[in-house]
Amino acid sequence: MDIKQLVESFELRFSAAGIDNARRVSEELLAHIFDCKPLAIYTGAAPSNPTTTEKFEIIKRLEPLAERIEKGEPLQYVIGHVDFWGLQIKCDPRVLIPRPETELLVEEVLTSNIWNNGPATVVDVGTGSGCIVLTLAQQRPDANFKAVDISADALELAKENAVANNLKTGIFWMQNSLLERFAPASCDAVVANLPYIAHDDWAALSPSVRDHEPQQALDSGPTGMELIQILATQARYVLVPGGKLFLEFGFDQGDFVYQSLEKLGYTDIEIKHDLAGLDRIAVAINP
């Protein structure tokens, strides 16, 4: 089987359907079928001389998945998972698809000084698939973690991911609205990738996002900043003195986030950029 030709044929189909990064999507789809990494489809993981029956079975498996992608369904939902910081995270329409930008948020937490004074207590608010808290728990098994989401369905999926990645201990799962019911000065860090899309901007989102990913995980309200502001206010009381707040936000919200944190009394506020050089992450200290 000529893998290169197969990739190119699906690339043409997906490009014609308006799918972004059509070649990469094609490679990821084939890698899913052959149960390997994308690069490995070119280096021996795919059968080089399949029988006619084997070819038929491969195409039989590929076609229904390719049709879903052509109709705009995100690749990650079609294949059922996404790789995040070395973990395989199951994702489906119950939760937002983890993005590479959120890996940068995790990196900021892992390289911070919150771990310097013994086992830290970290709260992941709006945990969704659990990608943030599970990565942190894998890297810092000495710490204590609480994962919060308002959606029972999201928490169910996050727990499934914990079991699948052998990270069942050290995390307390909690259905809750942001930091309500948390005791004062009860954690060293609050980490959150909350909804930050303004309601009026929802209709302008890519159809693959708007028509498939949960609106509750993206739409924050009229300005897009509602949940971030509430959380930042709550965190002033829930964080210990010197504790840190880590936030992911929209590329055009950096100034607003900075000013909001400053008004709330946070100190040492930093706005970090993503790989495209856009404002994406805030780190601030609770004095």
C-alpha cells in the first residue's frame, strides 16, 4: 500500500471540504487506524503489501471516519482522543478539546515556585477533560489536587481519563461552580482555562467548534470575561498569601485581564505569550 498516495488522496478530500491542516488531519487519521504515531505511518507501521482483503478492511474502517471529518466534526472527536503533554486524553462532545496553548499553561505551573515549600495544594477550575490536573498530577505526584467543574458529564470523562492514565489517586473531584464553598487560604495555586468567548462572538466561531464543542465550555457571557473576573475575585480569598493564580484567556484579552487582576490587588502580574506571540496566559501572586 502506498501510504503517501493514501495520505494525499485524503488530503485532497479534506481540503475540498474546507478542513484546515488537511494533510496533518489525514496523517492523524491514518495513524489512528494503524495505532501508531503520525510519522510512523511512513516508516513501517502501516502494511506495505496488504492483501486485497486487508486493503478492503482498511478502507472500510477509514471511510466512515473520513466522512465525519468532511462534515466538519473535529478530528479529535472522530478518533476519540488527543495527545496532551505525553498523555492520551479521551475527548468527546462532553468537553472542550484540549489545545496546545493549554500545554503552555501547564508548563507555567510546573516551572513556578509553588512547589518549593513542601507538597502544594492546587485547584484546577473548569477541569473539562482533566488534561491540566492529570498532567500536573503525573509530574508532581507529591502534591494535592482538586479538580472542579460545573458539569457532571465533564467530571465523568475526566475521571475516565484518570483511570486510563493510571492517575486515580491524589485528585479530589468536585462538581462545583468555580471556587464556591472553598475555605479561605486553602490552596497554594489556582489554575484555570475557563470559557472566554463573548456570547455575540459565538456565531462567528468556526463551524467545527460552534457546531460540535460544548457551548458551556466556551461561552462566558456578554463580554467573555465574566467567569474569569468571578474566579479571580474568589481566588483572592481561597489562595494562601503568596499563592499564585494561573489563567488562560483569549488572544485579545491580555490588557483587560491585567487591569482586572491589578484592581483586585494581585501583585507581580505577568502576561505570557503563546507560540504565535499572542497574549494567552496570566500569572499573578495573591499578596
